[in-house]
Amino acid sequence: MADAQLGRFWQNRGLDGIAREKQLLIDFLCSSAGGPLFYTGRNMLVTHKGMGITESDWAIFINHLQAALQEFELPEQEYAEVLAFIGSTKTDVVG
Ligand code: HEM
């Protein structure tokens, strides 16, 4: 949200909506990792369609993700698994 290029996606959004989106992101990741948890949000294509997320946005987002995973010192295997899973959502999110 604080990124100069990506910040536009979260401009003028209410705090409660942002909190809800954060919780849904957590739920989506937990559910996708096997849960047990029932994800009640929308799928990634429906959610992001029409937002105009570009290749360049995606590259910046991945850089932030890598920095976050490095900060939490994830073991190599989990680091690779998270990146691979997030990467698998790219075709639904970009465009
Ligand atoms: C550059 C990358 C991305 C941007 C700019 C972005 C932006 C957004 C924005 C603005 C929303 C709020 C939509 C709304 O309130 O209608 C949203 C929702 C969401 N995003 Fe992303 N997103 C990105 C990547 C991802 C990825 C990689 C994932 C999952 C691995 C993800 C998971 C979600 C989820 C679970 C929601 C909530 C779904 C729902 O409201 O039902 N996003 N995203």
C-alpha cells in the first residue's frame, strides 16, 4: 500500500474495507495451503479483473513479497513453495 506505483490500488478506500480484504487474503492463503478453513471470498480472476494490474505492477509486488519472506527468514523450501503458489495466481491477477 505504501509503494509509490502500487499505492493507487488502495487510494480512497475505507479502513474497514481494507481490513476485510486483509482478512480475506489471510483466509485465501490458509485455505489454499490446506486449511482446514473455508474461504468465503471471491476467486482471484473475479476479484482482480478490470483493476488494470500490469506486468510492471506484478514485478514490484513480487519484490515486496520476497522482501517480506526474507525478513521473516522463511526456510528455503517454504520460501520456494510460497513464491510458486503466488506465481500460480499471476494469470488471474494481471490484466
Ligand atoms: C500486484 C498485485 C495485486 C494487487 C495490486 C491487488 C489488489 C487488490 C485489491 C485492490 C483488492 C480489493 C478488491 C475489492 O475490494 O474489490 C484485492 C483483493 C484481494 N486480493 Fe489482491 N492484488 C494483488 C495480488 C494478489 C494476489 C497475488 C493474491 C493471492 C495470492 C491476492 C488476493 C486477494 C484476495 C483474497 C482479495 C479479497 C477477495 C475478495 O474481496 O473476495 N491479490 N486485491
